[in-house]
Amino acid sequence: MALQPIKQVRGTGVYVPGDDIDTDQIIPARFMRCVTFDGLGQYAFYDRRLDQSGASLGHPLDDPRFAGAGIFVAGRNFGCGSSREHAPQAMYRFGIRAVVGESFAEIFFDNGIAMGMPCVSVGHDDARQIGQAIEAAAKVEIVVDIEEQIVRIGDRSIGCTMPENGRQSLLAGTWDALEVLLAGADQARALAERLPC
Amino acid sequence: MGRNLFQKVWDRHLVRMLPNGKAQLFIGVHLIHEVTSPQAFAMLRERGLEVAYPDRTFATVDHIIPTDTRQRPWQDRRAEEMVVALENNCRECGITFFDVASGSQGIVHIIGPELGISRPGITLACGDSHTSTHGALGAVAFGIGTSQARDILATQTLALDPLKVRRIAVHGRLQPGVYAKDVILQILQTLGVNGGLGYAYEYAGDTVENMSIEQRLTICNMSIEGGARAGYVNPDQTAFDYLKGRPYVPTGDDWDKAVQRWRDVASDPDATYEDEVSFEAAAIPPIVTWGINPGQSVGVDEKIPDPDALPEDKQDSARRALKHMRLAPGTPIKGTKIDVAFVGSCTNGRISDLREVARHIKGRKVARGVKALVVPGSQRVRTQAMDEGLHEVFIDAGFEWREPGCSMCLGMNPDKLVGDQVCASSSNRNFIGRQGSPKGRTLLMSPAMVAAAALHGEVVDVREVFDYDSTG
């Protein structure tokens, strides 16, 4: 099953400032009592968006100006904490297709790649400026260019980085590693036979 | 040139390099549980694939299992659905499931070592970030997501980039009342919650060498809280003595050969590391977290910091933390009132943790108004504790004695904080909402510190309230 290469992701943006946003914030544990990922989108950032009576807390994800945003802009160490893939899945099913942030927790980043949701890193000030640009002009188009390693917003181009091998797998359409791994099955079996118990 | 353990284990398990530059790494053991496996099996079925190595796959139920009753079906319909999915998947695929009937059920990172499934020199993965725990036995063990779990089910391999290795050496003797939990909390405080990004941590030095396996498990458990996906201790005689006779380890001649192999997998004396950091054990106090990530901590004698006085990159998180925790900068952490005390979790739910708590609370009572739980990490731990009469000590003191499971660590089962309760906890995470209530507040500390807080209704210094002279 060939996958689509991911070279660019386009969309409008939503800025969620703050460092060390962890996976419990992204998807509270009680919403992980499920056997599929279906329907998880509505629970993304649930406890930061709604108070216990269900009233809106005015989170950017619920701001009508940013409705339909596909590019999520974050701070430092985004996605830290649990390995739960439910976290990037909830964001993806909410409508997010790429994350631009200062830095990412490793497991979150890997989960994002496996799902085809790239996470790219920009400098501390750049992240803030991109966020401010979105707040100034909510519907400005953002292009996350994986190939050129640039984030374009309005007439600005900002350099971004991501671990090279993750980047290569997006560009080659091997971001979902299963096919590639299956191709190595015989070699894996040979190694397994050589391994001691 | 010498290699460190990570490099040796990596090289041994490398199937091939992939076109995108990643390695295809064979995974020696895959542990699964009910939360991150259902979707992985479903994805497998969608593609018409089978589990490639069922004999290298082991399952348990831990995150959602109630700890107050074992009666089925569980009241939580969704949780019941998840465990039924796991039962069905294991049965259909021929995977060993350590369910309640097996007598070996428990938290995945507690049962792996106690069954001898986790061992030196293997790669081990599980859909849970605290998989780093198993590194205490000299494994390269790390957490993965659900799609990666699917990859392992289908191929027993992953596409990965290697980690750099930071050697963290701890020297000298711990003060009485200071535990392995305090050592890792100190390391996290100093190196930060993302200092380990891209790294595996090798824990070394005479302090670590003198630790028991259970102490090493506590340290390795929280590697991920520092951003390090894996953490390990070089296998030594302590590890071999721990493993001998456990259900899944070799016996006879195979045992002797295994021990020799395990000795060889330890880091070479001339191994190189990306960098090295040292800590003096004697300088480490009992530590308590005040914030919303495990790096936001102080010694029990210290005051909660002023965010303005912190490095720039820590200020934002510190302000959010103090707002949530409703703690004031400049106030001592000692004396912080607690509502709940939780002894348990994959960090500190083992027999040595329970013994240490029992030893100090014997004859004393939980403070009025405090809800206190002791949750053994596995059925084996529970049975051992009861054989030793520890449960009677807990119950007499006013602690609830529970069945094994993740319990109050993470709010996916009925054990949750209510409202803005403050919990003294022996677990590993204090994120907002972690313990099941969006307004709940978590203070991480050692099990002895949890016990002391339970008795006094507030954070206290174990060195002042418990006797450490008689056993030293």
C-alpha cells in the first residue's frame, strides 16, 4: 500500500502558547477508554477548553476566528509525557495536519510521523512571531514546507528543522513504516534465529 | 574502541538500515496492555496481517483495572470493553496474557522484571512511556505509540534512530531517609524535563552499583520524565542474583551461558558517551515536587521558588504551575496540607517500597481527613506483602489495601482525585489533571515521604518523624 509523500502542508493557523504542554493536557486519560481512535477529535485539549460545567474557557481552539485551522503553533517541549498516540490522533481528528513549535518530545514526534502529521521546529522568537501573526490575521495561509524546510506565513519565510530521517520518510511516503519493515521480514527472522534467548 | 551497553545492544539487534536512514531494529520482547493495544490489533487485522512472534509478546491489564474489586464485568462499560478486546486479541493470536486468573497480573513494568522477562542485553518495547523502567536490568527498553505497537506485532521490528548516551554517575552514600526516588527527582530537577531529549541515560557510579534492583527500577522508571526515552544500569551480580530462578530465565547450563553473555553486554571500561554528569549522593535531600512537571521540585527543607528568579526558559511553566497548585513562592514546601496519600505505581509499587512504608507506620495512624491507599504493583507483590503481614500494618494504620493496578497514578480507572484535592504520591507524574481531576494537585515524593505525609496530614521531613537510627 503506497503512501502519499508529504512535502508541504497548507492551512490556516491556531496559536496555543505555553511550554511543556503534556499529553495529559492534549487528551485527558478518561477519554482513552476506547478501542478505536474514532471520535477522539472532540476531546482534544478538553480540560483546557471546557470547564467542569461544560462552559467554554475561551481556548484558541474554540475561537471562531481560527476555526478550521490545520496548522497548530506551539512552544517548547510540546507533547511531553506519555507515549499515548491518542494525543496526536486527537489533534489530527480535530483537524490539525502539522505542528510548528520550538521543540517536541521524542515519542510525540515519532507518533506524529507515523500518522503523517509532521512536527517542525522553529526558533523561540520565531514561534512567538508566527503566533502573533496568526492572531493579527487569523485567516493568513501558512505553508509548512518539509522539502525546503521553511514555514511560509504571509510574505515571511522562516527556516524550520526536523530530524532528517523523519523528514526523509515524509518526503518518500514511507512515514507509515509498516510496508518498509515488512520488506525486511526475512532478514529479521535470520537475526532472531541468531539471538540468544 | 569500547562500546557502551546501548551501542552493544543496538548493534546486536540491527536488522538492516532503511532507505530513509533509520535502522530496522529487532525488538526482543514486546509488552502490551489494554490501553494502547486494541487499535494496534485492529490495524493489523485491517491489513490482513498476523502477529509475527507471539512467543515474544506478553500482555497484562493494569491501567483501567479497578483496584477495589476483581468482579467482572467491571462497572465501567468502556473499561470492560477494552479488557475483553485484549482477551480476544491474545487468545486469537496465541499471546500469553497475565490476567487476574494467572496469578501474575500487575502493572506491566512491575511484572516484566519479576517474571524474568526483562533481562540484560535485550531490546524491549511497550506502548507506555515508563517502559524505560526495564533498563534497570540492562535492557534497552523504551516506550512507543500504537502505530509502532502495530509495527512490532506485524514484524517484531521498529524503524528507529539511535539515541545518544549520557552517563549519569552518582557517588557516595545516601543519607538516611533519602531514597532512590529522591535520586531520580534530583537528577530531573538538575537536568530538566527535556534535557534528555534524544538520549538514553546510563546510570552509574558506586551509589547505583550499591542499589538493589528495585531501587534501580525506580530510577530508570522516570528517565522519560527527563525526556530520555531509555535509561539503564549496567548488569552486574546484583542483576544476576535478582533474575536467578525467575519463571522466564534460563536454567542449568543455559543459565551460566546467559550470565556470561550478560556480563559482556555491560558498557566497556573504555566506552565513550555523548557527555557525562555527576551527582553526590550525600547532598541529595528528600525531594518534593511543587509544580506541574516532575522537574519542578525542591528539597523538603526548601522553599517554593519565585518564578522571576528562575532561568527564562522555566518561568512560563513555573507561573502556570503555581497558579494551578495554589502555592505561593517563598513558602516552605513542608507543611503543605494533603487530602490523599497514594503508595503505588510502576515507580514505587514493589515489595521493598511496601516494606519500607510498613516499617515506619507500624503502630501509628493516618491523619483524620486523609484518604490513604497502598496499591501493590502486582499479584505477586500483593501475595508476598500479605505473607509478611504488611497488609495488616497498612490497614491498622488506616490505609486502604488494594488489588494491583496503576490506580491513582493516572485517572483511567475509578481511583481518582476529586475536585482540587492535594495528593502526596509515590507515582511519576504531576501534570495538571493527571490523577483524574482537572483541578487535582499532585506532590511527587518517595513512598516513605508519602507515608509520613499521610500520618501528619501535611508534607513533613521523614528524617524528623521516622526512626532511621536502628537500621542505619
